[in-house]
Amino acid sequence: MTGGNVLADRPVYVVGIGLHPYQRRSDTTYVALGVTAARSALRDADIAWTDVEAAYTGTALLGMGSSRVMLSRLGATGIPMTQVENASASGSSAVAQACLEVAAGRSDVVLALGVDKPRGGLGAAPGQAGIDNLEGGAVVPFTHFALLASEYMHLHGVTAEQVARVALKNHRNGASNQYAQRQKVRTLEEILTEPISGAMTRLQCCPVGEGAAAVVIASEEGIRRHNLDHSRAIRVVASVTRTEGLYDEGVGIDAALTAQTGAAAFNEAGIEPSDIDVLEVHDAFAIEELLYAEALGLCAPGEAAALVESGEFDIGGRCALSPSGGLLAMGHPIGPTGTGQIAEVVRQLRDEAGSRQQPNARTGLAHMVGIGAVCVVHVLRKD
């Protein structure tokens, strides 16, 4: 593949963010969830719906045709709308498509929205592929990650209590986040109760509920034309998507894919892992935060648990890791999750995160993986 970085050739910015709080399944319609987030993002950007030129909706659970009936509540403007499904990375992929559309010069203002409601299972296509596998669905996700945690602890001399401190930190962060599904500070003793598989406990697993998140993406021309506040615009300096390749036997696929995608994103952004001030990762299970922090190069293999324990990854530490509360506390409603990560990074880089604010944050990264396997990484920077 050849070609330059289109985000460098035509700069792209997040100019508006909005969320509907993540929550347990309710009677709220997906339309109400999505419109709430979209209106909030438009209001934050100080831009009218009629100025939006295209929309991308990330969703994994709703089924076909969800976008128009939802967004027409803002006005039937006739703009192109595209639905994006990429498993847990659906919202991240919607943002990636919006950035590409603006960077390519096709549009100057685009809405990227993530929305989902659970409806009796994920309906994942790989199970219907007609391709047999050895485990045949017998290993459920939390057991898979419990096994990864056991391997990690054995290889690096890490204790179950150290892994649990990831959840301790993220629940503390989520307790100060008005959009989080879990808003309660937990003790380490609470985190370690209710084991469900190996050393994995309930509070080390993310809740899958419902919600919505939206961002408005704009070019410099769009910012000028609509007289938007450039001081609150956060530049997207890298947007990289990769899918699973071939790996050596015994290699953790998600971590290896994360390392490759992260390296490409750092190269595209022209930065090093040490430049990251704020990092949101796909921590659906506590062990994942450790694996992905290491895969992204924040530290060497086996070092992340000790850094969490020492406070290096706390808000106020050298890198705020999952300041939103991560998937463990913020929640993981699938479609909105990646979009919500972008909203959190933007909030941090604007210095608008309140008690969760990472001091002097200038560069942030949002990372999501999805079954398939796919990985999406965005790097954002405050100019």
C-alpha cells in the first residue's frame, strides 16, 4: 500500500462531543438514546444539524436500517447516512469513516454516532461461518480472559490482587463520571469477591448495557465557515484500522494485533508511546488493560501490573489510563463504546474533565478491539 497520511494533508478535528449515559437495559428506545447524544454533540460544537453533511452510525446489535428513522428526528435533511458494524469497534470505525470523509475533502462537517441496545445475545456471525473449531463455543469470553490472566500471572510473577487493582482504579474513575454505568468506588476486597472463572471476578468484567455517544468531525474550512471555536477543536492526528493476521503459536492475538495497530498509529502521528498523556483501552476484562498497555509500548511486558499498583497509571500519574472508568466502569454497550472513548479523550485534552482531569494533557489515544478480530486506534492532539 502506498500513499501519504490524509489526516496530515487535510487536518481533521473533533469539534463536538455528546453522550447519553450508559445504563442497564431499559424501556428507552434506541432513537431516544441516539438523538440525545447527537443533540448534545451538536450543542457542544455550537453547530446546527442542517450544517452536517454526512452521518455514520456505529451499531452492532440493532439490525438494519436504524440510522434514518433515528436521525430524521433532528430533521429530514437528506444527507448520506451509513451504518457501520465492526463488533466492539463499531463506534471507533464510525469515527474512522467520518475522519476519512472529511480528510478526503468530500465533506467539511460529519457526525459519527454510536448507539446500541442489547436484545438477547450478540448474534456474532463467526458462529454461523460453517467453520469448525476445537473449542466449539465451550470457552466463554470471561473464561478465555481468565486463562490469559492466569498465564500472565504465571509468566511475570504477578498476583491476582495486582490484576484486580486495574478494576479498583477504573471503578474509582468511573465513580466521578456522570455518564458511567457503574458509579461507585470499590474496595479491593469487593473487587476480589464473586469469582466467576479462575481469578476473574464479576467486578473485573465489564457490564454490557445500552447508551449512545456522538462526535462532530470537521475540517479547518468547516470550522471557519461555521465560526466554530477553534480553541476547543481537538485534532485527530492518526486513525488506523487493522485486522488479524497470522501469528506464531501461543501468541495472544488481540495483544499482537494491538501492537501492530498501535505502532502504525504512532508512526502516522509522528509520536512515541511516551508522549501519550491519556489512554482509553478496550478493558472489557481487567487483564486486558495490562496486556494492551504493554502492547502499545507504555512499558515492557510484565511491568504494567506494578505500574498500576504504584499509581503511575492513575489520573495525575505519568499517563492516565482509562480515566473515564474504562469499559469496566463506564460500561460497554458495544456500538457507542469506541465513540465514547473519543469523547473522553477530547474532554481530557480540552481540560474539561473536572475531578477526572489529567493535568497538562496534550496527547491522547483511544484503542478498541472487536471479534473478528479487528483493532482501531486513534491518536488525538491539542494544537
